[in-house]
Amino acid sequence: MSTPRLYLDQPLAEGREVSLPPGQAHYLGSVMRRAPGDAVLAFNGADGEWAARIASLRKDRGSLMPERQTRPQTTPRDVRLLVAALKREAMEWVVEKATELGVGSIQPVLTRRSVTDRVNLARLGLIAREAAEQSERLDLPRIAPALPLHAVLDGWDGAPLLVGAERAAAPPIARVVAGLPPDLVLSRAWLVGPEGGFERVELDDLRRRAFVSPVALGPRILRAETAAVAGLAILQALAGDWNES
């Protein structure tokens, strides 16, 4: 029987009992059929991962008692995903897979061809939390409110921003990443446009930004959600934590 793993937005320390939110108490008792004394793993994005025991559990109320730290907290690399706001199911899938791939933040952007003008942050946060619990991450990605593309670019911090340019002549993403200085590769971002791609005025604006590098993901046209995940996988394989033991 696998040990349930939960994200808790509370400090974790040996012998310090922590209360469970109603949803997680219900999950442990009614879904996982756990009882007081059973083992649980807990993390909060700051104190590492802890082996704990269920101290109390009744309907939607309960608490855990942390016993020992199983993994220390690590500092994740600054992998950022910027993606045009997609339809609900596609956006949720991207958030789930980006979380599994270790992305540090997700910024929905509004473009001229975006199919929606808002995202459900609460729902996306829940999906990210569940994906982090399942994938054994020690933290959660930050999910920002949707903003117009130009606003995100105007406030950018200058880190390298790779942009999927599927209909324009652009070098392969692997070649561009290999050419970045090592100190800049550690802080990188991946921008994916909407279905149908960016409009010309948006591409012109992107090309004028010194920190932007248009890149290609091969000879085929990819769906936005496919491009988002494919680009992140390439970044993690070439310059991310996939190279770490």
C-alpha cells in the first residue's frame, strides 16, 4: 500500500502537530481509507518532506504529527512557462504536466487569438497541488493571473525568453539553448502562443525585445498544449534538473 503524500500550507517540524484542511482529511479517511496511526508524507515547499502519522481523523477533520524529515528542501531552478490562455481542459492538462516537469511558475497570457480571456486560478492551483503530491515535488509552481502579452513583456526581468515560432524561420530550440551563457540558462522561460499562432504584430513586438529568442520545435505544427510540454521537456533535458542525480 503506497503512502499518501500531502501538501500542507503550514510549518512542518518534529513533534509539532498540524491540522488538516477539510478536503485532505476527507481524502485520507474516505478515499484512501486511512486511520489514526497510519503513515503519511507531508511537504510545504519550505521545510522539505516529512514522514508523519495521522494523529486524529474524523470525517472532514484531522491532524498529522510529523516525526522525521525524509528529504531536505531544495532550491528549484527558475523554469518559467508562459502560455496563451487555453480552453479549460487544455489549460488544466498543461498545468498538470508542467508541474510534473518541474516548472517554477506558470503565467497565462492573453493574445489576440486567445480563445478565452480568463483562467480559474483556484482550479489550476488544485491541479498543480495534486500533481506535485503525485510527482514527489517538494514545492508548488506559482500560477499567476492572466495578463495581456504586452504587459508581461513590458515587466519582464530580462531573463532569456524562448518563443515558439512555428510558422516563421527560426533555429531549433536545442541549438539556441546550447548557445546561451551558462549563467543565463539557469533562469529561462518558454512562451507558447495560442492555437493558430501569434499574429504578425505580436511577433514583431517579440522580435524587438532583446531578451527574446524565437525557436522551432521541428517540422510539424503542434497544438499549443503539446508545444508547451515539449518545450519544457527539451529545456529540462538540455539545461534543467534532468541532468542532476
